[in-house]
Amino acid sequence: MKQYNNIAFFGCKATTRFLLENLHLPFPIKHLITIDPAKGEKFQVADYCDLKAFAEAKGIEVYQARYYSLKHNEDLQHIQELKIDLAFVMGWQRLIPGDILSSMTVGAFGMHGSSMNLPLGRGRSPMNWSIIEGRKAFYTNLFKYDPGVDSGDVMDTFKFEVGARDTAETMHYKNTLAMKYLIERNIARLVTNDFQVYPQDDTITPTYYPKRTPADSLINWTQEVFALERFVRAVTRPFNGAFTFVGEEKLSIFAAQVFDIHDFGYQQIKPGTVVAVFDNGKFLVRCYGGLLLVSDFETQAIIQKGTIFHNNDLEIKIFPRNGLGFFDVEE
């Protein structure tokens, strides 16, 4: 049986590198389409990784795209001339133009996941949203790219837990391992172009998560303590961290936990106020519904008992919700 083994990767993040390092395939990866550090900074790519030297050391031909969208004529022409059979997309966060997809013999395959499974939860930042929403499970889908937004036919699915201690970082780890597993489980069928895909359920109206930006990590101290704890986990490293202000100084929070649902006599103090600072620098914040212990943070400000956090007149973005109270909405 003929094998189509001119394999390429599209990606520009640490997850891309992990997959390239750990994926066990019967054929070498021949091409990497990525972006340079200047574009990684320009487009604020969280966990961006300059993969050029790493990939070339592994014998992979690297092409750094002119445009992140791949819509520049030079990008289109170069990638089409590679005559790619099969591509995997990991850590790219952009659509692949139809002209590029149609030039591939087998096609391009990527992953998209959500807590409800496709076609629910298409769109941006689904792992971050799953933590914010307090979800318990996540479905990673290996799907064939089409020009739409996460609308391609699904080849295989892997389900994993969203644990009580999972963060944006650990969710990325789990999702990357799920992608590795799904590719390895299906590679023999893909390289022979002998596989089945299944359309997403067209009896369900698709929903989409909105894009999150660093500005959306501003803390809303009117939320209850459990929501705040999830919020910190959802936007911690490799993202910018939840943030608030002490006077004019920014405070970024990367780790916090619900200390207790009891107030220890602090129930009359305004939420968002520091009520205790411990010898190691960790501190307690009075919140609605309990106390939040902040253990990993960065600031130039002095944190002391009585410090009141505020938003420095910045607007806290309120995302629309669906009828169930979640953030994936119909178009």
C-alpha cells in the first residue's frame, strides 16, 4: 500500500517542541512551519518558543512564515511547493488557509478540545475556560482541518480529567500528551490515506468560546472565593497571571488557594483586603465566601495587613454567558 510520508508540523509554542521531541512515528518529520520571535512577541503568543535551531538540529527543514495568517503570497507559494502529504498542527492558534489545505495529499490534522465535546465549545482558550467554569472533564479531538473554525470532521477523541489542582500549565501538558497519543494511535492509517472521519453532530448548534487577552486577567474581587481560586489557576503561567493593583503598582498572582470558608473574625472587612501576612510573605485576602491564601506573586509594592486591592480604574471585562451560565455562546 502506498505511503504518504512527507510530513510537516505547524506550530510555534513549547507544546510544539514537546510533541516534536516525544512523538514516536515510523517516518521522520520533514518540515516545520513556524514564526520568528518578533512575530511571537507581536501577536502575544503565550508560551512562544523559537523552534528554528532545535528543529534544524533534528534535520527538519524550517520555514518561518512572513504572516502568522499564512495568507501572504510568498507563504502560500512556499508551503504549496513543499508538496506536503500530511501535516499536524500543534501550538499554532490560527486557521490554515484553504489553498494550503487543498495542496496536501492526506490533509492537515490538529486538535481542539472542550468540556462538552464538539461542536460545543469551539473557539479560543477552551482549557482556560474549562478551569474558570469549574468543569471536571475535557475532550481532545484529533480532527481534519477545513477552512472553518474548529469545524472539521473528527477522526478520534481522548477524554481526560480537569482536576481540582489543574492549572493552565498542567492542562497544556495533558492536552499535549493526549495529542501525542491520538497521533500515534492513528498514524498508520493516516500515512496510507486509509482512514475514516466523522462529521460533527449537525443536530447541535455550535457554540464558541471568546478569545482571552492579558487584559482579561484583571481580578474582580466581587466574585466569591472559589471562583477567584479557579480564575488564578486558569490564567497562571505560561500566561500572564491574574492581576490587581496596590496603589499604582501592579500585583500579579500565579498561585492561590481557598484557605477556609470561615472568616476567622474578618467577616466585617471589605473583600479584596489583606487580613494577614505570614513570615514567608504569603498573605490572606478576605473574599466573599471565605479567605484566599496567595502563595506565588510578583509586585514592586509592599503587601501588608490592611492593603486593599483595586482595579486602578481599569474596566473588568464581563463576558456573555449562555443559558446554563457558561461562556460558550452561539454565533
